[in-house]
Amino acid sequence: MVELVKSDTLGELLRFDKAFVAEAKADSFWQMLMLHGAIADRWQGEFLSYEAPTYFGMLCAAYSPRN
């Protein structure tokens, strides 16, 4: 996920195997798919940070309209 956000390629989420997603137990996968659908190619992402202080990670990114 970090690499997809860093490279601003959320569309790659559509290529993830459903079994992999279910096994990973990621609670943000579907929200990231909705984000991709809402912003499409009209917005540009900027990776801000990723931290994993406990057993789960937290990713932060900012999105702004493409020029």
C-alpha cells in the first residue's frame, strides 16, 4: 500500500487478488478502493508518512487537484 500511494497508482488496487485481501485482514482496503474511484486521475496524491507503532500500520497522504 505504501508503494502504491508513493507512486500515486491507487488503480493497482484493482489487481489485488480477493483471497489475498481477505487473508491480510486489511480494514482500509475497501476505503482506498472508494478513494480511487472518487478521485480517479483528477487528483494527485502525496505520501506523507507511514508508521507501525504496534501490530498495525497507519499511512497518511494528502490529495490535491492535478494542474
